[in-house]
Amino acid sequence: MEWSLGEAHVDAGEAAHEAPREPARARWSRDVVLVRLAQCGSRLAFDLLWLRHAAAVHAVLSALVPPHDVDDLVQETAVHAWRRARTLREVERFPQWACAIARNLGRDRLNRLGARGAVSLDDVQEPAHDDGREQRLTADEVLARVRELPSCYAEPLLLRLLAGLDAEEIAARTGLTPGSVRVNLHRGMRRLRDALGAEAEA
């Protein structure tokens, strides 16, 4: 997944894995500075800010819409966030605000399509046949199973699995407490394992 704003043109998967980890307080302080600069019209500051949070936005949208819609909606979220940056009063809440924009755009897309978030069979790749060896689920099939979970489980799971966020970081984007995030991650992973196990036995 790629996005392009100003001079930034970055692959979200690479950004999620290559970005150095730093203490949460330092991350939020840097976010506040970048948001303030973006609100003053600095496109570069916004590009740097977006680089830090695009993987989480991608994960949020992956929990809502079919895979072929995700990248377009990530870009649309970035454009909305840039245009509305000056309206954000609680600048330390940028991660949660950006994810809320993504959720709204994702739900709008589903409403326009008349869908409820179900993944079409066309969106799921056929598993590769491995010369008689046990078939393995593709990443798209696992994603489809996650998206079938209740949203309270699907979104935190994808923020963890796709964006590599910890419970505190997920809480900052969802409005939940870290404790609630940990519970939902545990329950969601258990449901996912059960679903994948049942599918493997079918």
C-alpha cells in the first residue's frame, strides 16, 4: 500500500516495519509538534505525520472494506485529514482523529455499495495447491476471517497484526482503555483461531 502527499511517497508496509520504536510520550510529543506545523500550512510536517500513522489507518480500513477499496480510502483519508487539520483542537488526539476519519469514509463506502462489510468471493484468492501437501490459507483469506469478527475484535487485531501497534497505541486510536484493548485482542485472537481451525477441518 502506497500513498503520496507532497514530497512523501512511501510504502505503508515498509513504514510499519522500518520505523524505529520510541517511547510513547516521545511519539505523542513529536506528533503535537507536527500537527501544529501542519495547522500552520506545512505540507512537509503533515507528510511526516502521515508517515507515522498511515499503517494504522490502513489497518482500520482493512477491518471495514474489501481489500480492493483499502488503498483508495487510505489516500482519501489523508486528503481529508490534510484539508481539515486546522479544525483539530485536541492536537494530541491526531491518531484517534485520523482513524475516525478512516472509519467514517469506510462506512460511507459500504453504504454506497449497499454492503455490510462482507468479503466477496472475488476478493479472496484461491489457496495454492501444494502437490498434495496440506493447503495453507492465503493472507487474503485470513483477512476475510478477521473481517467477519465483530468490529470490537477485528479492528484491534488488524492494528496489532498489520500496523504492529501495542495495546497503548491501539487505545490511542480507538478511544478504548489499554486494558480493554488487551481483552479484545485476546478474545479476538481466540475467535480467529477457532474460525481458522474450523475452516481447516472442513
